[in-house]
Amino acid sequence: MENSEEISMSKIVRALSADGSVLCSAIDSTDIANEIFRLHKTTPVATAALGRLATAGSIMGAMLKSEDDRLTLRMNGNGPAGNIVVAADYMGNVKCYADNVNVDLPLKPNGKLDVSGYVGTDGFLGVIKDLGLKEPYATQVPIISGEIAEDITSYYAISEQIPTVCALGVLVDRDWTVKHAGGFLIQLVPPINENAIDIIEQNIKTMQSVTELMEQGRTPEDIALMGLAGLNGEVLDEWECGYYCNCSRERTEQILLSLGRDELSKLAEEQDETEVCCHFCDKKYKFTADELRELLKNA
């Protein structure tokens, strides 16, 4: 996401089994989740939901092939969150927003944040991949739990027919900041090694939650290799990513122009100043009536 200001850094690690049949990507997304809280002033349940989807988006974005490729995740389960949107690039840099970040829900009986109650369970998860082709590749699948990790797993099973395990976690501290956030994605690479499936299933059963592992000091490398235990996994690569927004005054001008000449003229006539706020980073761009008229001249 070019032309952006570096705000926070998180770390992605990818590991591969010795026979090349299983890939595990893991991320410490604590800084990304804290940036979501800082920018959007989210309640704990909103922080957890946006943090989980952004974590998934970061891992999935990092699986894109080309530096111009982009990924967008959109969830709407008809819950109080409304739309939740995450945009990611091929390095795993992300930005996100939700329609309503001020929702406060009671904790679930087990003491956990009610993410599914916030997201809702009657709706869809949409995945859009812009791969530089004539049209973006877009698909959507029904939301099955609203807990997000299970919905990502379901997307891969239904839309890409790739056996996948996804785990995501966001641990919100007492002061509403994020203590730990992270996740991993394990995928089988064709041709499928049936023996590897049994080993991975056993690994998942014995692994603690992502945030519990991070609380113990486990790194993304540790978690990626734990996912591949028994398969002689080795770290392939690792790099930093973060929360980035590539909005700018120039891009905002293009958005205003897209409203059409009539609407833009109307804005210039009706108010002395027009303010446009970026959904992703809450940055505000102000345009005087004269500046809008100048835009129309050059359009």
C-alpha cells in the first residue's frame, strides 16, 4: 500500500513441511490490532473482531503472488457491527473498518468477548482478489459461526477446495489495549498427503489457543513449527508488515470527482467547506468551495 505512513509493525513467518505438502503461515499481529484500537477507538468486542479479520487478511494477503495484487475481505452477518472490511496487499499490510465500532456486548458465559454476537451469524463472508486481470476474482460464502477463524476455514473449503485450518486470537487488556494478537493458517498443498492430515489434526488438538501461546512467549516461528510438528517443518521466510492506509488528498479528489459534476457543483454551492473522512484511518480532508470549483474546471 504505497504512499502510506508507517504506523506499526507486525511479523509474518511461513514454514513448509519437509516433503513440501503442508504450508503454515503464522503472524504476531499485536501492533496491527493496537493500531486498530488507536485509530478507530473500538470497544473490546469490536477490537477483537476487527483484529481477527485483519489478522486473517494479513496472512491471506501475504499469499498473493504479485506486488500489485490486492485482497479485500468483507463480512456482514447482520449483527450490530454491520459491514466489516479489511484490505490487504501482497506483503500482508492491512487496513480495516467496521460500520459500528462503538458496540459493547456482555461477555459470553465462558468470560470471552462475544465476537459472533457482534458480527452476527446470518450473512456472508466475501473475498475479492484483484490480481490485475480485467475483472477482480470475487466470491462469497455463508457465515457459519461469526467467530471469523471458522468462517475463513469454511471459505477455503468451499471456494478453493483447499484443506485449511485457521486459528485467530486477540487478547484485549483491562485498559482496552491489545495485549496479544496473532493467528496461523495451515494449508495442504496438492497432491494431498493423507498422512499429513492425521498429523495436523493431532497437532491442532494439542495446541493451546494463539493468545495463550503468545502469553507464554511463543513467537510466530514457534507457532508455525508447532503446526508442522511431526512433519520436519522448516521456516521458509519471514518479514514485517503493518497497518497502512494509502489515502491521500489526491485520491480524495478523485473520489469527489467520481460523485459527478452535478453533485460536486451542488456541494460547492451549498457549503463553504466540504470534509471527507477516510473510513480506514479517520484522516480528514477539507476542501473549500473554491477548491471544489477548481476541481470541476480541471476535470
